[in-house]
Amino acid sequence: MSSGRWLLLFAVLIVTLFSLNCHAKTGHHHCHSSSCGNIPNIRHPFRLKSDPENCGYKDYELTCDHNGRLVLEFHSAKFYVLAINYNNKTIRLVDVGIQRGNCSSLPLYPLSDLNFTYNRRPYCVFPNFKAPKPQSQPSIAAILDCGKPVKSPLYNDATSSNCVKKINSSNSSVSRSPTTTKRYSYLLFGSLQVSNVADRCRIEEIVMTTFWLPPNKSKGNISFSDFHNQLAYGFELSWECGESPNW
């Protein structure tokens, strides 16, 4: 082989190595992790809006608000990020309207498993969801307002709850005079169906939750305090949906 061809091959090799080195330096795996408030080590596939463009993916962009809370905007709604688990690839979220310790605070945005399509990114709920507690499962939590008492093992009576009374009194969409027929409030958990809504009942609030049974409790024996703790704990979604992308 002539010296000219050797020089040409050597030049091609140098250019190739240089190109690979540049790609490696600008690739996702060479980005520094970010942090926001009490959420450290925010890394691929996530990114903050302030991160370099080559870090993370736009579909997994998060915002650090002025209060130091990590926020995810999804389905035209806003959620605080409570935790990111890179081992099982889940992110735990809570509606920004929920205030821990304030039982009369309710979600600002309705959300259920119907908002998610199996195997569709960026987030999904798997049937074999690996929840953090032995009795956990992804489910729906709902508050129902009924015009008559309901006797069902699925219905948790919350009519006498002071928190529910505060919610009802501050609910401007329902105007009740002193002579108005008494209403009844109930809590429901689980994979709810339309058939679960009893006659003369309507859904006031519906939200996703990672449901877990408190010790010595059954689905039909949940207090409103238990219910609100479920909401404040949030719900978990997976970002590993369908076939793995070329990350």
C-alpha cells in the first residue's frame, strides 16, 4: 500500500475518533445531574428547563418553581414531583392543589387511568405496577355526593367528616338552603366502573392515587383522613413504556 493511501486512512481514522469524542462529550450520559428543592440527582431522561439542550428529553422536561418545588406539567395539569425512582423507573406526583395537613384541600385537576394509554410514552400505568407497599396498587380515588344513603361495602361514609363539611360549605357550585334535602358524602377507591356509581349519586372529585390499605383497614372502612393521606402521598407513573428507546 502506498504511503499516500496510508496517510488517507490515517486522516479518516483521526476524523472518526474526533467525531466520536465530540458526540460523547455532548451526549446525554455526559450531562451533570440537576437538583430542585428536596429532589436531588435529576438526570436522564429528565431535564430542567435551565439545563443544556443536549441533556435529557423534552418530553421529560421539569420545572423548578420559585418556591423550590419540582413541577411536571402533563395533560394541561400541574403536579409536584415528590420522588423519582431510577431503579424501577417511576415518578411520584401529587396534584398542586393538595396540601398535606389541610384535609379540605382538593385536587385542582381531575386525572384517572383513562388519561393514559398502555405502551405509550412519555408516561404510562402498567397492570403489573410495582408499588412501594405490599398492598399497593394504582387506582382511582373519588368523592361522591349522593341524595340518599348508600349501603355498599365499596362506599366509605364521610358525611359526618368535618373536612367534608368544610369542602361542601366552600363549594360555590352547590348552593344549599336550610330546607335543602340532606346530602351524603362517600369515598371510593379502586378500579372504579360506571356501574359503581349508585343511583342519585354524582362524582365530585376523581384523582389517581397509589392506593394502600392502612393497617387493620378494609376498602369499606376508610376515614376521610386516610383518604386525604392517600391523595397527599400521590401516585406513581412509569416512564418505561413499551419498547425501550435508543437512550
